Amino acid sequence: MSTVSDLTAHTGYWLRMVSNAVSQDFARKVSDEGVTVAEWTFMRALYDAKAMAPSALAEKMGMTKGAISKLADRLLEKGLLARTDNPDDKRAHSLSLTDAGRTKVPVLAALADMNDAEYFDVLTREEHETLDRILKALVERRGLRTPPVD
């Protein structure tokens, strides 16, 4: 009979425990601001750009055009996003944050900073830097490109 490893013997178990706690608390915080984590990620991706074609945004975020379209529709409904038709191509359009969306991004960023601090300020500066370095190395070496949005 083979030995069956305990759940807690896996690094992934510990990563998931921390990730779930951090993500769920952040989701509650942004929910109080009327958006989801995916919507926040979308808004942050647009924040530094004046306007962007959905296809360029999909590529930047590592998402499908369909997923971008669904997120865009939700943010349009909330008045946080504007869609502008391309006068040269009736099928094309660009997306940009409205004034309300642009105002909300720094509020959401502050919540992200606060959430990070709540979880990771229990580490020493050196531990935090080491954790970041290791996680970034895993992302790079595994070729992970899709930002976590849920």
C-alpha cells in the first residue's frame, strides 16, 4: 500500500490558504465600492491609458475578447466605463474610464494596499521581500502571464 501525503505537506496548500484569505477579504472590500475584483483589475489596466481597443486590453490582461466584452458591459452599466466608436471603422471602438471610473481607481488601489498591509505586514521587511522574490521567480519560470482576476 502506498503512502498518501497529508494535505499540509504541499506548498500549494499553504499558498492557497493565504491566497484565498487575501483574495476573499479584498473581494469584500471592493464589493463595498460596487465592483468585483475582475472589474477592478480591468479598470486598473485602463487607468494609465487614455483609451484602448478591447483587443489590446484583452492582450494586456491575458483574457479573451469575450471576457473583456462581458466586463466592459458591466462597467458601462455602472457608469464607470465609456465606449467610443471608431469613426474610420464602424466595427471598431475603444474603451476608456469615465470621470467616475477614473475617480474610483485610486480608492480601489488604496483598498488593495490596505489589504496587502493587513496580510503581509506581519512579516519582516526581509521576509516580505523574499516572498515577493520567490513568487515572482515562480511566475517567470512557469511563464505565467494571466493576471489573477478572480
